[in-house]
Amino acid sequence: MRYFIYLCCTVLAFYGGSASADSSSDKKSNIAIVISKDAHQRIQFGAEKLAEALNKAGYKARVQQQNKFPSRNNTILITEKSQAQAGQLLKQSGIAVANLDHKEGFSISTSSNNRATIVGSDVTGALYGCLELVDQVNATGKLPQNLTLNDHPEMVLRGTAIGLQKPTELPGRGMYEYPYTPEDFPWFYDKELWIQYLDMLVENRYNSLYLWNGHPFSSLVKVKEYPYALEVSEETFKKNEEVFRFLTAEADKRGIWVIQMFYNIIIPKPFAEKHGLATQDRNRPIIPIIADYTQKSIAAFVEKYPNVGLLVTLGEAMEGRGQDDVDWFTKTIIPGVKDGLKALGTDIQPPIVLRAHDTDADIVMKESLPIYKNLYTMAKFNGEALTTYTPRGSWAELHRELSRIGTVHVQNVHILANLEPFRYGSADFIQKSVQAMHEIYESNAIHVYPQASYWDWPYAADKAKNRLLQVERDAIWYKAWARYAWNSRRDRSKEVTYWSDQLAGTFGATPQAAENILKAYEETGEIAPKLLRRYGITDGNRQTLTLGMTMTQLINPFRYNLFTMLYESEAPEGEMIIEYAEKEWNKQKHIGETPVIVAEEVLVHGRKAIEAIEAASAGVSKNKDEFERLKNDVYSYNELAAFFSAKVEAALSILRYKYSDDISDLERALPLLEKSVVHYRKLADLTKDTYLYANSLQTKHRKIPMRGVDATYKHWVEVLPVYEKELEHFRRSIDSLKNPSNNKATAKVIRYRNVPVTVLNKRPEYFTVEKNAKVYSDTTLKIEEFASEIAGLKGLKLSKRDQIKNGTTIEFTSAQPVKVLVGFFNEKNPGLLTPPDLEHDVSANDFGQSEIKIANALLASSFAPVNIHSYSFPKGRNKLTLAKGACVIVGFVDANDQVRLYDAGIGVKGYKKDIDWLFE
Ligand code: ADA
């Protein structure tokens, strides 16, 4: 009772104080922020934030929970549409209820004397209304008077991603297999860091947070029937439970759904070991015990964390596309969720987001919607990069198809492999990208990856005394996507003012300096997208663009498994380097964005960015260290642009030689290639002391420009010698060509050597790689032509029909390490085995098979030419399993054979000689 009286007195004193104070709106006054006694925690959170902002601005504001909502001076009233007070408030304030039709919308009405009303269309809307006032108070230092504002988000889901993943694989584990432990993810247990991150999310009005991991369940739940599946110690398990509960509760307060992502089918290591299974195996059919375990662990998860949604990747660890995906989703995952809901006694369905990655999502959706309503789809915006805001082609069609299902379709701004590691803050590019999400993809939701260093969360790649946090370094990245996800139709000239103001705040900059900083961001913001979409091999993270590209990658991209969708869908209409060279030679008209246009444009972007950042320097008074780092990034982008520009010009001259046979074309290329190395050296100098690495994925999956195995070739300083050597080699090749007596002037042929193996398949049949040999036991397909390197190899003659129906399994023993050479037909056709593809399958290099060893190496009858890949095995007994589809087993060769990688051009119409040898 005493406590009650005390409380009343304080409230009265507080309130009385305000009433007797000068109530003019300019004067800093006591303000009561009134919310109802049973106000939702999001409204409480919003009210507290508003009080904080007002107090910082010099007011004395305090939150009061009471059921009377008095209309008087110095009072801010907050509620949401369905609350008891809403009707009265709407009437008093004149807010029209029709303004509150949108999810997460709000209306604010303020009058003089610090009177304000905030009504949300729901509790999150009320929270956002508070935050809108917070922003205004922060910007102007006072509570706005006579304001009427109605607003709501344009995109319905606005989220970010955090990976519980690491730059390298854990010993003895496969890709994505990272149990949640304090040893591997100390930051996961750092509650302060979570609060900092969640506050950033809510300040930017994000309403979802996705945690990415291979198989999180065995770190977060126990399954009664499978106690041995738990992957972490009891002590860690308790910590995980606690942190996950804390995180989901804090997120909920801020109107944020936590959504747990997982890959399929991955099983926990102890479970796998107990049952003699692999943790993941793309070629494994669905096995009942794995299905049962997965269903039960999902059920346990849903029961324990009912406020958490699921993001599902069907694929990567499951065979391609097909019925298995549908079955797994409808017979294992959805039933698991439903079992969990049943155990909870609720029918409120958590959201399940289905990724269209390595899956026919539309088919899976069709089968799933009748049994589960709260489904969403998600697909990558520009692959694993940022390349264009004018996406088109088949990828755009897929997006539209998913949007038109009628459920919400989420844009996945996935790993930004071409933006790593430099700062990115082009508000213009980002705004146009979000507009494209609406207009071209017809979608209405977004999910944003970290700007760089996804695999190294929470740190950025900068070499600084204390490692920089991404949440701080890349604040502009998170802010820009969120701002346009909320409203993409903002007026560009006002946006320039908005961002300049923001940057003026960050760097204590004069308006002119701030505008220049924005300009530097926007000019550099064009460079990486243009370079990748016009010269790149892939939109995937097997390429790190900022480390550059080798000459053979520029002049012979097909040898490196060119991912053609990059050019067809993720770039404006235009030409590749090789197309441009061919057209030039044939004097044909060029179309769209050409390699030459980009080579010129990136130089201009680089120059303008430098001019802008230098002009800004003198006007910066705060965060000077960070400004210097940003400036260094601008210089780095400029050198990167100059490196590519010169190298691409060299490439075009070299490709001309392919047609002209004129050595002067090569001679013309030489100074250009030299120039590119000079710029790369400058880039290495700029990054030597400022960056730890370029790419955060430091495994064997990285291929371009160099193999990234065991965290190698991850820094410019390491890659520079590659380009220096390439230049030297080229110089010598020109000399050799000029001196015909020098027999080094053409590539030397080194043959693969057969090694003895015992094939354990039933009654194996063989063929020899020679003219007219039959490569299958059940067709008449005969070898017409082949590369000298594979002549005489002993291939395995299999049944083509059986390969198509059941896939290929070869068991064999050998006394020495061996590589199995597998030929993939160079054509997309349902009956043919698809080549290893790291864009959709991270296990595609587990045996070193992702790279083409000899392109167009063999021609059999009228079939497409065959590209050869190799699968490495240790000595002893081994098994090679390939998915369904025809391929040719060309031979078993010595694992140490180092045959030059190249394109033999066999069976390729109009093929012009191999010139890769000029560089390697
Ligand atoms: C590719 C990529 C992986 C991962 C995956 C996905 O396989 O190489 O790193 O991002 O796609 O989940 O989309």
C-alpha cells in the first residue's frame, strides 16, 4: 500500500510538474508518454525508446502505464487499433481509421504544446510510430508540432541474415556442419552484441532475422527417441537454450521474427556415426530413419520455440531437383512442424520459407500449399553477387512465377561475392535494385546478407588494432536496403539530401563534404557490379572478383565452367569478351553493354570517386580513422578498375590474334598487360596493411582467380606473383613465337597414364580411347575424335540406359592414389549427367571434380563434345557415386599426373586454336 501511494505521488508530482511548467512547445517540458496497463511489449519498447530520445533532447519524459488516456498538453498517447482506447484516441486526434489498413502501419498526429497521438494498425505499427517520432526528435532536437503522418512499409518481410558458419570447414566435418558452441561461435553468446544488432534492426524497421546453419537442431533440441543425436555437451546445450530464448524474446520485443535456416539433408555427426551413414550425401535417396529423425527434431524445435520460423533449403545435400524434394518437404518437414504444433496445442502456424535453390520451388509449393498455409518462397536476387538492377531472362521469369503463386516471395540478396571486402554504400544502386524487385520480379519482401565477410561474422576483413564489427562498419548497407524496403519510391534528389545528412552525422562533415562522400560511395558502387557482369565467370562465391582474374579466365571462360546465367539474366543486354572479339573480327555490329564500354566506364567511376573523396577530406571532423579506411577503399576500387580495364583491352588484342595469327596483335597486348600488373601491384600495396583477406570463404570451393584451398590465395599480396608470372610467361611466349626455331612455341602434349585398378562392379567391360571405340555397352556411340592427352586410356564401358535410370556407381581398388576421369557431355539435356556445379552444390568439389581438366576432349558420334573432369581417390578400396544421367568413364589415371588444363576444341564448330598456353 505504501508502495502504491508512493507511486501515485511520483506520477502526480511528475505530471503536476509538467502541467505547471511552461507548456509552450519550444521549451523543454515534462512529457508523459501514456500506454495502457496491458500494452504489448513492443509498445512498451517503443514508448521507452521515445522517452530516451526526448530525454536526450532535453525534455523530461517518462512512460506511464494507465488505462485512462487523457487529452492534455505534454502528453503522448500510444496505442494500437484493436486496443480499448483506440476508438477514443482516433476521435480526439482526428486520425482516420482507414489510414490503418496496412500491416505494421501507423498514424501520428501532433499538435502544439507537445500533444501527440500514435496509433498503430497493430502492435508493430505502434512501435514503428514511436520510432518515427524518435527519428524526428533525434534529427531536430525537438518533438514535432502540428504533424500529421500516416505510413506503412511497402515490403511485408524485411530481414537480414547471419551465418553460424565459418571461413573454413571444421576438421572431420562437411560443409555447413557447424554445431553451436562457445568455442566456434563466441559471439553467439554475447548478449550485448545481440542487443546492439537487434537495436540496429529495429531502428531500420527490419522485422525478420535469419540464422543460417546446416543442421541447427542437434545444437538446440533433444529428441527423446534419438538422445545420441545431440551434438554439443550438456553445458553448451544449456547455454544454447538460454541464448536462443533470450534472442527470440528480445527480437519479439522489437517486432522481429527469428527464422532458423537449415540445409537438407544433413544429419548430426554422432547420429551419422551410430548408423554408419554419411552426414550428407547428395546422391542418397530418402532413408526412413533419417526422415524419422528429422521430423522428430523439427517437431521438438517447433514445440520449444513456437515464435521461430523456418527457412528451408531443399537441395545442396539432396539430389538435384525432383520428387525427393517434394516428398521431403511434404512428408517430413511440414509433418514435423505440425507435430510440434500439436504438442503445443496450437494451430498458429509459424512461417516456413522455401528457398528456390537447387529445387523446383513452384512444384514443391503446389504440393505443399494444400497442407500448410503459412508458406513463403525465396530466391536469390542477383545470384551470390550484386550485378544489376535490370535483371532479365529466365531468372527473372522464375522470380515472377514464384511471386504469382500468391504467397509472399522474398528477395535474397545473397552472399555478395563481388563486393567483398571493400565498403559498399551506393544508395542509388540499392534503391534501383529494390525497385526492380517490385517491378521486374513482382515481389514484396527482402532478406539481406552481410555486405562482406558473411563467413566471418561478426567481423569485417579490415586489419585494424581491434577487429571492426560488420554491424558498425557496414551500417550504411543495412540502412539503405531497409530504407528502400520500407519505401522504394522516394524522390532521388531528396534522397541525396537524406544520405548526405546521414553521412554528415557519421563523419562530422560539412554538407558539401558529405555529398562528396555519398558520391564516392555511388561511383565505386558501380565498379564491382559492372566488372562481374561483363567479365566474370560466375555470380557465385567460387569467384572473388576483387582479387582479379587470370588471362585465360578472361579469354577462355568456358574452360572454367562459365555460369552463363550471369550474362543472360543478371546483366543488361550486352556482349562477353569472347563474343566481342569474334564480332570485331567478323566486322559485325555490337549490341548493348560491351566489354569495351565497361572498361572505359569503370575508369571514369574510379576517377570521379577519387575526386569526390579527396574533395571531402578537408570537411571531415569526426570518425577520421574510418574515413581514412573508406578513402583507402576508394583508392583500391580505382586500382581494381584500372587493372581490369587494361587487362580486358589486352585480352581483346590477344583474342584478335586467335583470328589473325598476327604476332603484332600479341605485341600490342603486352604493354596493356604490363599496365594491369602495375595497377594490381598498387592494389596489393593499398591492401597489404589494411585487409586481412579479400574473401571470407576460404575453402576449396573458391576457384577464381585461384584455388582457395586451406585459406590460400585470399589476399592480393599472394595473388600478385600469379599475375607477374603470367606476364613473364606471355613475354616469353611472344619471343618464342618470333623465333620459329624455338620449339617451345606451342603447348607440349603430356599424356595421362593408365594405372591398374580392380573394378569390383559385376562383369566390368572396358574400351580403349581410340578411333571407333564404343563407349557404352548398350549403344553404338563411337569415338570420332579425341585429345592426344587421353589417347590409349582404358575406359569403363557401362550401360547408358542404366546410368540414366539409376545413376553410376563404381567400386574399385587400386594400389596407388588414382583419379577417375569422367566425361560430361557439353550440352544440357535431361538424360545427360549434369557436371559438378558449385553454384548449387557445395559438395561439387569434394573429390576435386569441379574444374574442367580438358574441355571438348572427345567426340562420340553425333553427340555433343565431352568435357573431362577428374575425381581423386586415395589408394585402397573406393566408391564413386554419380547422379542419374549419361556420362563417359574415360579412364583411371595416376593421381600425380599434372596434365595442362585447356580446351582441346574437339567437335566445336568454328573453333580457333588454343592460345591458353601463351600464359601458362
Ligand atoms: C552455393 C554457395 C554456397 C551457399 C549456397 C546457398 O552453393 O557456394 O556458399 O551460399 O549456394 O545456400 O545458396
